[in-house]
Amino acid sequence: NERANLGLKMYHYRIKKYIGAYMAAMGGADAIVFTGGIGENAPDSREEICRGLEFAGIDFDLDKNAATRGKEAIISKDNSPVKVMVIPTNEELVIAEDTARIIKEIK
């Protein structure tokens, strides 16, 4: 679907812009972390987002990236000045823990 592809390209572009803007504002970065549904499970999106960011110290490892889905991993090359990581989240657990805490506080 042409519109879906355009949406995905816009998504990648906007994330890349945010990374660049924050790195400029902070004077660089130690790490970039991908998480959540797409960040954890979409190697193609991670690759597209990191493409062209070599000037910022990101040395992306295509093989590590392709082998990583839904598990914790460093997907940059070992000598990359900026580490690129995948860290899975468990949003449901966080919601359950927050709910339990709130209910306990109410009682």
C-alpha cells in the first residue's frame, strides 16, 4: 500500500530528526535505545532510522540488528562511539504494578 509506505517513511524520518536534534542539544549521546513494539521487533525500521547517522558516531551492525527481535541486545558494532541497543518493555506489567499500588494507597 503506497500510503502505508509513505507513513512508515515519515515515521522513520521524524525519529531520525528527533535523534539528530537531541544529540545536537545534548552535545552527543552515549546510546540510542529502541523499545516498544516497533523498536523491539522491526529490524528494517531500526536500520532505516540509523542509516545516515554515522557522522554522529553511530556504527550500526546490520547482522546483529537482523538477528534481534524482542530480546535485549546491543546492535551497534563493538567499536561504535554511540551504542545502539534494543531493550524490550513490558507495558502490561508496569500498568498492573501501578494499578496495584494505586489500589493499595486507596485502601
